[in-house]
Amino acid sequence: MEEILTLQNILLYLIIINIVGFLAMLIDKRKAQKGSWRIPEKTLFIITLLGGGIGTILGMYTFRHKTKKLKFTIGFPVILISEIVAIIYFFVIQ
């Protein structure tokens, strides 16, 4: 049986989840402008926690969306940095 957790598959997953995060910020911004249904903030944080931190942060600043909310301007980078530190600790140091 082939191994699923190859470096190639992990990189593919990270690319996809970051595109999803970027697009989620775009969609939520457009829906906010139209006054229609919005993507719940919890969902945006879940995408970030699942590895989409780069995409959600890029989307936040590209579309100027949620940039006045400390929960996002501090929360997204803290999650991303924590994930990077954890990856370095578990895969590089040990």
C-alpha cells in the first residue's frame, strides 16, 4: 500500500487549503459589501487552523477584510506562527 503522507501530498494539501482560505476571505468580503449571508468567523478560523494561515492572512490584507478586528489581525498570525514552530519542533529538532 502506498503511503498517503508523502511530502508531495502534504504540499498539495497546503496549497489547496491556502487557496480555500484566500477565496473564503474574498467571498466573505463580497457578501459583506452586498449585505448578504456571511461566512461565519468560526469557519475562517477553522480554515486557518487547518493550515490555511497564509491564504487567510493574504486574503485579509489583499481585500482589506477584517483588518480592523484584533481577533483576526492578531489571531491569524498567532495561529500561523504556532503551526510553523510546531512543525519545526516535531520535524526538524526531534
